[in-house]
Amino acid sequence: MKTTKTPWQEMGLSDSEYEKVLSILKREPSLPELGMFAAMWSEHCSYKNSKPILRLFPTTGKRVLQGPGENAGVIDIGDGQAIAFKVESHNHPSAIEPFQGAATGVGGIIRDVFTMGARPIACLNSLRFGNLENARVRYLLNGVVDGIAAYGNCMGIPTVGGETWFNDSYSGNPLVNAMCVGLIENGKIHKGIAKGKGNPVMAVGARTGRDGIHGATFASEELSEESENKRPAVQVGDPFMEKLLLEACLELMETDAVVGIQDMGAAGITSSSCEMAARGNSGIDYDVALVPQREKGMTPYEILLSESQERMLVVVEKGRESEVTAIFDKWGLEAAVIGQVTDDGYVTVREHGKIVCHIPAKALTDEAPIYYKESKRPAYLDDTEKFDPLSLPEPQDYNEALKNMMTSPNICSKEWVYRHYDHMVRTSTVTRPGSDAAVLRIKGTQKGLAMSLDCNSRYVYLNPREGGKIAVAEAARNVVCSGAEPMAITNCLNFGNPEKPEVFYTFREAVEGMAESCRALETPVTGGNVSFYNENQHGAVYPTPTVGMMGLLTDINHATTLSFKNEGDSIYLVGINKDELGASEYLSHVHHLNTGKTPVLDLDLEKSVQAIVLKGIRNGLVNAAHDCAEGGLAVALTEMAITGNLGSKVNLEESLRSDVLLFGESQSRIIVTIPQEKQSLWEEWIKNSSTPIQYLGNVEGKTIEISQQNQSKINVSCEELYSLWKEALPCILSKH
Amino acid sequence: MNFAVILFPGSNCEVDCVHVIKEVLQEPVTTVWHKDTDLSQFDAVILPGGFSYGDYLRCGAIARFSPIMDAVIAHAKAGKPVLGICNGFQILTECGLLPGVLLRNQSLQFICEDRFIRVENNQTMYTSLYTKNQVLRIPIAHAEGNYYADPETIAALEAENRVVFRYCDAQGNPTPESNPNGAINNIAGIINEEGNVLGMMPHPERLSEVILGGDDGLALFQSMLKTWRNQL
């Protein structure tokens, strides 16, 4: 049974939204006009369901040069240099066509960053998939990784970090979040703005084709069996074209001829033209017939809504068109004048001179509808919070339990993933993938950048607010462990259908939690992206607010990794082991239970833990640092040991049940090692510090030995744990 | 020693080569656009890694037709150093300065990681500062690094000691496991008969500074410099 949909419903507009279109235009829209409204008022472009909540984020701070609302956020790192960075989702396309979906996700975020005038220096990605036992999931993983590699490697931008995480909730809805970081050398930020009546508007880069039409609308609905038919809404990427576009744009921006520049990303030329006009309080008048086209016979509707990749819209100073053409010609690219800036506030679209669209620019952007969605606490939380992990039996053998944990897809080595990515090009990668955060040097300075991208969505699922708080705090902790001071975040908020009150509740709670941590840790939000409708007939993904954190190393020599460094170094725990086994990877991997209480984050403790570790690193006392995350203390110690090929002998004093102590995931814990010659100074610090710190033992031998109250619990060789950890992922992927 | 690093559309390791020459080796270096035609002022030419012309058609197959290539070939024929790294090696085989071809990796996948290579011949202008059989740790980053040539060519390369680098394990044994891409005889780098044109898949410019995790690659550039100075 199918009911006939109206043209606007077909494009994703509600009846009331259509009424609003009529009242704005005071007439019926033409088909291309309707298409423009539908694309610009989609959740993907307008944030109509999320805007009121996003306002809760702190977005200002001493380093923030550009907050949310531009192509990317920008922060000041001193010496006239700035960092542009942003993360964006490409979930829906990747669910349908993983290779191109992921590839164009990378391409899009890279354009967002170089549009700001920044040279992209690093990419990260956060990938989430269902159970690897499922053949479709393995197909998606392979396709996504190949797509990211194909695009990023060709661009010559190192893919330095991120995460790959598995949970059944992502089975039909993989998440592909791509982040790009760029360096602005001369302090000059370029913006997506159209100003100056009569200035020419130019379409540059690739030609416009029929691919990706209505991709933004497609991204704003749930996936269904029909989604497969939307494969044509997935764009096709050409990284070589983008590499040329990158070089040409950066060369162009050095000329000062550019007034404004914006990527033609989601909703293509429609969004770039109306957003640039709206930001500049101006108008734009252009002719689609002048847009270079890949195929014949394209209608205005198709040209306006095409999401063909590797294109930019540029406003340049009048009279300097030939400079632009010369630079693009050098790189073998087209640059066509398609119209000019006006002062009437309208986006006017023509075809061979004849007007086909005439819409106030701000009607498409600022005046998009805003919804305050209903929210309701999900009923499942009552059950999960009641769960008592101590009702489960303790493992018989902790050696076996640890070995089992090291093979969890969420803990094991992700080398299989990142060896596909060129993570060294540009010769700035000081800390490669696999540590708490990636560290890059900034050539010509003493400085470095640490960056991480992750989120434990199980925490958010089981306690949206606490999980949101933890997502930010853990990202900051990762950056601190790497020797950097956390500066600011970008985020990608991946949720289900916001029209469902339970989903909206988790969204609002998670954002409030994140905002609280951002304020406490002084890491404002400079931008990001909301991805709703990550949901299919089997349900929604875990609420996943992925956090991309930027940290600054004042001295690149502070770069610190997780690996044990020297035999005889002392191991300390900064932070407290609490009775918190809920929401853990241990429950999930060993007991197949995604339940229990999310650990509680104490932001004061978090701050003091981060402060003393960073101080220890900067003063040369701490030579290895690692956050206790998935798998808790035992897994963290093991990771430090096996990556450094050195064992450890550790005794824990707490009387907690052993599985809670070894695998519980209490927050605000960092394991550090101190070289022998610095130990007395460190002990002195501890005495004078209110931060809880305890001596655990020493780096020693080639086995992991952990006792509790002097009773041996774990004694396994590093070699055995290393090979289990390293081979787990290739093993799962090759056995099918 | 005046270096030229050729920039093709899609090259992306040219900045890394320039960095090593300028900042680490501290010698003059110029990035030369592929449409230029004159290399007469340069003592050495580097064809850098990357994806010239997007690797479309075949790696290096389009770049060999770039206007600069006549000058590169003339430079090589004059006996002056030409170093091709990764995509640069692929271009050198495409333009005929080196024999053989680089096929897709046996795994069919792009691989980026540190690998061990053994210095087979330290009597070249690129390796004089290494010892024979020295084991170097140098990163690879390629999808098409599987060196192939017909049996006669391979026999000649081996007989003439023109296999300069061979993939090996940490102890220096060229085992099948230590071969990342399926290259015949674990070949990682070869040199021409005259000894002035070297092509190699591993990236010495990526591990030429301790802060990046190692500097085994630096002596290659230092060897070039030393040879050039000795000739003055």
C-alpha cells in the first residue's frame, strides 16, 4: 500500500513547512525553488531539530578565532598561526555505498578546512560498525577503510588517528565521522561570504554532474529497504581533482583577490550561494547555464541540487577574474564566472538569463524552521541502571579473562585499519596511530599539536548526560597523556530519529553533559555536525557524540606515548579505582551485556588528574602516560607493556572484587611511569598534591604480573598478550 | 649541491623531500613545476612520491609525458644523479630510465608502515655512507610496489649488483614474510647500469630525523652530497 505523496513531501518537507514557503514567497514555488527549500531546510543543512540544543555549548574562549557557523572552526596557537579543524559525518552514504561514501566524507571535510585558508595537515576518523561475524558488516568495514585510504592517501594528507569501534547497534547503520585539521600560517582566515555589489561569483574545480542529487535530504531520513535505491544520491569522489583544487585554492588565496569562498558540499551550489549571501547581507544572481557541466541537458533543478564533489564557489574582487583563471588553468582546472554579488538580499537563479528561482537568501538559511522537540526519558534506563554487575560470577581464571579482553575488537590493535592509511606523509607525525592521541610537529617552530577523535557510546547509551561529560573529558585526557594542553573541540553528534522523544532526550542530555565538561575543562566547541536518523527498522544507533579534541604542545619534545620505556621505571596510578563495572567493555565482551551504570565523572578530580600529569610530562618526570579506558586498569597496563615490549610487576591495594578492580572503567585515571632518577622529585610532588596518586609497581621483565593485596591475580607473558592483541582483528577478518 | 624536486600534478611528497634537503641536509633545493623544461642549473634531481595524475591509467604512466621529462632524461644521460622515490621510481620505470615495472601489491592493498631493507650495494653514490648488508628501517607507503621484470633483466640486475636495497627482516634475512608487496627477490630499490639513477619504493625522506622515530634514511642523502663534493 502506498499513498501518493505531494511533491514537497517527496522532497522531505512537511505540509506546515510548505505553508511557510508559500508565506515567504507569497506565491507557489517553482520546482527548483522547492528543491532549494527542501535541501536547505533539511536537518542536515538547517539543524532545525538541534539548533536550540546546540546553543547550550560554550563556543567562545581565549583561543577561539572562529566558532560554529563557518566551514570550520579556527583556534589561535600563537606566533600568528591558527588551526582550522572540523569533523563531519558521512553515515548514510557509507551505509549504502561504503567506498564512495567514506571517500567523499573525507573529501568534504578536507574542503571545509582548506576553504578557511588552511593547509590540511592531518585527518582522523571515527568508524563504528556492527558485529564482525556479519558478512555485510565486514563488507562495510573493508569498503569504508579502502575509501578513506583511497582519498586521503592520494591527497597527501596523513590519516593519523581516530578509532574503530564495534557494537550491534551499528549493524545496519555504520558511522563514518571524518575530521580534518589544517594550519593557517599567516593568520589570514577566509570565510564563506559574498560581499561587494558587482563582484563576480565563480564556480571552480570539477564540473557539475548528476551525482548526489538531494544527498542532504537523503541524509535527513531513516534508512530503510528503499535506501538501496538512493545509491544515486551517493556522490562519487575524485581525490586527484581535489588535490589540484586544494593547491589551486591555496595559491589563489595568497593573492588577496578572494572576497569569500565556500565548498559546494551538502546541497551543492544551492547552499553555498545562499549561505554566502546570507552571511554577507547581500544577494547573489547567477545563471546555471554558465556552470560548467559534465553532461548535456541538465535541468536547473539538477544543477542546483547536484552534490558533485570537488567544487567551490568563489567571490573575487571585480577585475581580478583573469588572475583566478590563470591559477586554475595552471592546475588544469576550470574557473567560470557564473554571476555576481547583488545588494537585494535575494538568491536569483537564471537559466540563459531567464529567472527560475528568486528567494530571499536568509529565508533559506536563518529563517529555516526551528523545532523544539518533545523529549522523554527512555524506559530502558530503568532496567540498565538497576543491573548489579556483582550478581555475575567472578572469572575462574584472570589470566584467561585478560587474554580474552585483549582480543576484543574494541581493544585489540587497529593496525589492520591504519596501515591502509598513509599516516606519515608531510613528515610531521611524531606520535603515530595507536597511542592515546596523535602528535604532529609544526615545522619551523618548537610547537606540536595533539589530536584525538573518539567517544565511548556505550556510556552515553546507559547514561546520556554522564556519557556526554565523559566523551569530552576522555578526549582531553588523551591529549594530556600525549603531552598537550587541551584547547578546543569539534563534535559530530550521531543519533537516531529526533522525532522520537526518547532519542531527543538522549540528544539533549548528552549535549548538556558535554557542555558541562567543555566549560569545566575550558575546551569550547568551535563547530561540528549533527547527524540524525541513524536508525533503521531494527532501531537506532547508540547515541554517539564523537569528540575531536585539539591540544597544543608548547614543546614538541613533550610528546609522550603510552609505551613503557625503561626497565626499572616506577608505575603510578593518578586517580581512584572505584566500584564501577557497569557499562564496561568487560561486561560487553565477556558477558555479552551492554548494561549497568555508566561510571560517574567528577570534573574536579578530572581537572586535577590532568593537571598533574601534564605538569609531570612538561617537567620531564613522566615518560609514559596512558588513560584507563575500555578494559580498565589491567588492559591499560597491558597496552603499555606490550607496545613497549617490557613487562610490569604491580600490586593493587584496594579490596574491590577483582574483576571490578581489574576491568572496571572508573574515569579520571591515568597510569604514568617515572624514571628512577626522577622518582624522589615525583614523590615530593605527590606529598604536596591533593590529587590521589598511588605507587603500583615497576616496569620489569617480560611478563605482566598483577597482584591484589599481594595475592597474584595475573601472570602472563607480554609476548602471548601481544600476539593475541595484534592478531585479533586480522584473524576475525580472515576466518571468513 | 643544488637539488631539484619535480612537482607533477598529484605529487605529494615533494614537500618532504624539500624539507630534508633544506632543513636537514642544509643544501639548496628548488621545487620545479612539471611544465618547466630546463634542469641545467641543478646537480641532482629527485622525482618524489605521491599520486602523479591520480595514478590514473597506471602509476607514473602519464607523468612520463610531462614536459620536464626530457630534461630529466638528459640530466640522467649526462651522468648526474636522478633519484626516484615511490611514485618517482614508478615514473623512472615508465620512462625507461630503469627497467621493470611496479605491479599492484600482492595483498592488493595500500600499506604504510616501517619496513627493514638491507643495503646490497654500498658502492653507489646513494649508499656510500652505509655499510654493505646494513639493515635500515625505512617506511613504505604504496599500493603498487611489487617490482617485476623478466628473468633476463632480473638476472642482469643481480649479476651487476644493481639491486641496491632488498626487503629483509630485522636481522637482515630477505625472507618471504619480510617482503611487503611480492616484489621479485625482495627487491626494494635498483640502480641503472651507469650508477646514477636510483629508484626505490621505501621513503628515506620519512625517517631522516630522530624526532620522527628514526634517521636511517638520512645517510642516503648524505651519500649523494659526499659523492658530489668528492667530484668537485
